Amino acid sequence: MSTQLLSLLNIRLPVLQSPMVGVSTPQLAAAVSNAGGLGAIGIGASNVEQARSMIRETAALTDKPFNVNVFCHPPAVHDSARETQWLTFLAPFFAQFGAAAPTALREIYTSFVEDPDMLQMLLEERPAVVSFHFGLPPQPAIDALKAAGIILLCSVTNLAEAQSAERAGMHALVAQGYEAGGHRGVFDPKQDSQMGTFALVRVLVAASQLPVIAAGGIMDGAGIKAVMQLGADAAQLGTAFILCPESSANSAYREALKGPRAHQTAVTSVISGRPARGMVNRNFTCLEKAGAALPDYPRAYDANKALNAAATAQANTEFAVQWAGQGAPLIREMPAAALVNVLAAEMHD
């Protein structure tokens, strides 16, 4: 077992919990960290004060390190023609639930690349670890976080992204394979090589000097052991933690993960405007038939959230966002600390 990354992160076990926005909570992150792994919260969908509150709540529940994840997507470009076309396509779906489609879309998430207030908050709160998804922030932000003593991780999906992250001064790479649930960390969605976790880990281990954290399709100790045998220093698991009582997944999401739909995941961009893997429902079977140019992320996501709200108001979950990776059928339901303990035991079995 590599001790370099464990020492860097100041953790006991090579188990990282994925910072799943909408699922991860301070309670989940703290439970994983207290059990010896690295818990995580995602603040990409939060404003500065919400994010500060989440960090402080997590810190109140653990004295161990935890990861704070931010989104580094290119800021959305407002395109009236594309957005009108997309809303026109969605209008009949809204009508099925007795609702009208929005007349305009909002940029519901501020990218960290243009959020100096969020950077300042992180410099004030100084979480042990900060991670980047969808790309990298400007170099001055990276340098400031490093100068504050914060360990920096970045999700990468191919060698070119890994090389960019290494040049920028990251401490470690999160190698996100195509099997992973949730949003792809790809820097440019138009250039997604769709590499699987095993192949990606091997390529990065061979070409990079940085520690590699494998992510995507890993659900148990055998999976962790397998990626470490391929050269990874640790594994990051997301879907595996969704059924933990500390997660904020709702009952419909939990029931879907326990049933046959867990065997049916796919990647689509029509939900948010960026590729993401989830359990197949009408978001996949109906919206992908549009043939229309999508609004930019996260403006497209604003439309989908409105559609899901209209459906949910009619007790319909067919447009719910239920991210999950390809390993979802292996999911287990237990408290987060117990799951970390089981994973550790399985690794040494």
C-alpha cells in the first residue's frame, strides 16, 4: 500500500468519498473522515455563505481532513436561439404535468474560475483539501490555495488533462473513468476520450509523477485492491455511498438503486448540458430525441430542474436526476463508517 498519498492527505485508508453535489452532506463527509478515509462535500452549486456553512458544519463533526470540491466549467454563453429552441422542445413535456415551460434560463451555478469571493472564503476557512472538477481555475487561484497549505486534487479523464493538472501544480490526480456516475470531469466535453478506469489509471501511472486516485465503477474492497494493483494510490467511490443514511438522496432515488434500474446507466448531456452518467429514465429515453443544440451548462440544467419540479409536483419521478455509476448493482445499504470498515476489511481479504 502506498503511503505517499496517505501521508499527503493525512488519512489512514486509501478510500476517498466522492463529493457528490445533491447527495453528499457534512454528516456523510465527517463519517467517512472519522472512519479513516477522506470525506468530501461539493460546493459547486452553493453560494459563498452556503459553502462556508457546509465547511464549518463538517469541521464541527470531524477533526480529520476532508475534501471541498468546486466546479471549474467555462462560464456559460447565453444563446437566445439555442435556449428558445430547447425550451420549445421541452414545452410538451411540461404540459403533460399541467405546467408551462420557463420563458428564460438562468446560469444557476457560478464557476469557480470567475468567483473571487469563493476563493477568498476558501483561503479564510482553509479546508485540508480542495478539488477541482470540469477543469482548472486560473493559476493565481491555484497558487494562493497552495500557499495557504491546502492540498489540491483535480479530476482528469485523459493524459492531456493530467499533464495540464501536473503543470498547474496539483498534488494528486483523480482519474475518472467512463464508468463513473455523475458528471464527467472532462475539461472539454467535445473531446471526451471515454477511457475506462483501468486503462486510464495505467496510462496516468506510466506517464505522471503525481499520485493517482482511481474513480469510476469501484464499489467494494476488491475493486479498490484491483486499481491499486494497477498503480493507483487510492480509490474514490461515489455511488457506493448513496444508500448511506447520511446521504441526502431521496426515497425515490434510493428505491431505484435497489431495483433493476441500477443495472441500466448511461451517459447523456441533455440533462445539464455536460455529459453525466445516471440511471436511465425519461431524461434519457425522451430528451435525447430532440436533435436540438443544447444550451450551455448549467443553463440547460436550469430547464431540467424546472421540468423535474413540475413532474414531482404530480408525484412523478420520471425526470428525476439519479446519477449512478456502472457498479451500482453492487451497492450496499449501511452507515458510512460501517461501509468504510467493510471496504477496509475486503481490501485485506
